[in-house]
Amino acid sequence: MSEGIKHWKYSRISSLVITPLTIWFVIFFSKNFGMTFEQVSNSLAKPFNSFMMFFFITATIFHLQQGLQVIIEDYVYRRLWINLNIIFCSALFVVSILSVAKIAFVGV
């Protein structure tokens, strides 16, 4: 299977995975809207919610990286920009996951 076909399949699969996760995300934050930081942190510290947030972040950032790569390949195509895309998305993923992990395991 060529790289282009794999990239296309990964993009479609990640968009299918993101759909129900986005519904959960909207419901989760609509329930917590207007609450204090501590209340939202306590809600996010529940195992189900922290797992869903981890999964949502993972799928969303992977989909972001795939989409930005397509834009770079179509309009710029410099290897530097592709590498910067990977570095940016990786850093965003690490910071996001560490933030959720801190709330889930350590608390506020």
C-alpha cells in the first residue's frame, strides 16, 4: 500500500473516531460550563472522563497533524515545514497529555 493511500485511510479513520468523541467533549463541557476550576478538575479526574479526554486529545492531534501535512505538501512542500509540523504536533500532544494526567492523577 502506498504512503498516499495509508495517509488517506488514517485521515478518514481518525475523523470517524473524532465524531463521537467530539459529542462527548461538547456534553462534558456543557455540563461543566460555569463551574469553578476545582469542580471541573474533579469532574475530569474521574477515570472515564480522563480516559475519554486522553483519547479525544490523541485522535484530534493526530488528525491535525495529518491535515496540516496535506496542506504543507500541497502548497509549500519543504521538508523543513513537514518536520516543524511533526515537532509542533508532538509538543502539543505532550503538553496536553501531561496536563490531563496531572489533573487525573495528582489533582488540582
